[in-house]
Amino acid sequence: MPTPVPQTGRRWITGCAMVLGALALFGAGILLGRQNGGADRPTEPSRAASRPSAKALVRNVFSPTVVADPYVLDEQRKVADALDRSCRLQNDHCDTARKARAYLDSRR
């Protein structure tokens, strides 16, 4: 008759089995993730993507004035549009929307 495994031995074996199972699942996930990883990458960048746009994509961190930065003004326009939408649809923040729109109109 085999001797029973003590309780601490069972916990140790269970813990090791869980760690080995997690490692196996992690490795399988990496292998499956790499299988389709390169399929959606473009082979050659398009020339249209390399041309600079008229709209600023990022803030000019070296700009001496933040308020005149085109990126900052564009972001402020987005916020003002959201406030206008909130005012129209929910009748909320109307005073703030009017002030934001007046500020942006004065900056033009």
C-alpha cells in the first residue's frame, strides 16, 4: 500500500503544476500571436503618408507661446465643439460653451 502524500507536499505539487501550466499557456499565446503578426503590416510605406499635412499632428514643444500653437488651438476647438454638442443635446454647460466659442473666435 502506497504511503499518502502529506498536505504540504500536495500544495507544493499543485503549485508547481499551476506554474508549469501558466508557462505553457503563455508560450502558446506567444506562438499563436506571432502567427498572424506580420500579415497586416504594409510592405512599403505609401508616399501620401510621408507628406506633411497642413494640420499640426503634435504640439510644438519649442513654441514660445502655447496659446498660438495650431495643435493647441485645434484641441481647444474640439473641446468647444463637444461643449456645443452638450449644450444642444442636453442643455448642459451652455454658458461655458458660449465663452469657449467666443475665446476661439477672438483668436482667429
